[in-house]
Amino acid sequence: MSDGPKRQARGLERRASILQATLRIVGRDGITAVTHRSVADEAGVPFASVGYYFASKEDLLREALEAFVDEEVARLQAVADALQGAGELTASQLVDGFDAVLSGVESRAQFEIYLEAAREPELQQVADRCFRAYEDIARAALLAAGASEEDVETAAPAVVALTDGLAVRHLAAPGTLDRNALRQAFLLILRAVNPAVAA
């Protein structure tokens, strides 16, 4: 009996562990710290394995971003689906949800990779998928709060921009973000699209 399927499964596991190790390094030490050697050490795999699966640092970073985005898109789609079936949400529930998303940001990897996409055109389409997934969940949340379809198209990118900007501050200057000011910022957007929701 051939052990081909087992070998293939081990190969897929090793490849995935290399990508996860890459994201951990990016989040902890930045993109410049990513080398085949540092990734092999982080993943606990032989040095040659990284080169076997990824010929260059660019390939490694591109596929790590794609893996991150695939996971985020799946996670955010599940949240958006749940919101669409939740009925009408109160302002407090919405703000709590945005606050929880922001508080859950613990890694710089996402933002490091966005900046790398600014320098590498081939990464830009992948980064755009991630932004659009975040906008989808913002859209679903705003619709659940009673906003109109027309207002949501304008407000969803603003919600994502606000969340990303505050997340960068949360990472760059921990403890300096006033949580009440954060809530008020989200409420301003909610009032703009549906004054009744914040009442």
C-alpha cells in the first residue's frame, strides 16, 4: 500500500506551518525579519523545506498574505451571515461589536502586509479582498441597525477605515486610546446613517 496520501498530507501540514510561522514573524518583528532561515527556525522545519515550497521571500509573503486573507474572509463571512439573521441591532450592540473587533487586534502582521502591498502590486488584489470582507461585515451590521442600502455603501468603508486606524493606534501606542472616545466615534457614524439607532 502506497504512503503517497500520507506524504502529501504531511507536506500540506508543513507548508501551512511555514506560512503561519511567516505571519508570526511579520507580526512580531516586521517583514524585514522574514528570511528562509528565520521562518525555518520559527516553524521548526529543516531550512531546505522553506526553499522547497517557496522559491523567494516574495513568494512566501504573498502566500502568507493569501492564507491570512482566506481565513479572515471565511471568519468575517460567518459573522456577516449571523448579523443578517439577527434582526435589528441596537446602537449599543453595534458599538460593542466594533469595540470587540478592535480589542481583538493583537498582531501587527495584517498592517505590515498591507504596507508591503503598497510596494508590491501583485499583493494589492489580495489586500483588497481583505478590505472588502471587512466592508461586507460593516455593511451587514449597519443594515441590521436600520441604515438604508444607499447610506451603507458610503458608511461601510468609513467604518473599516476608522477601525483600522484605531487598531494601528492600539498597536503603536497601547493604552492611549480612550475607550469612551472610541464608542463616540462609532456612534457618530451610526447617527449619520440612522439617527434613530443612537437614540
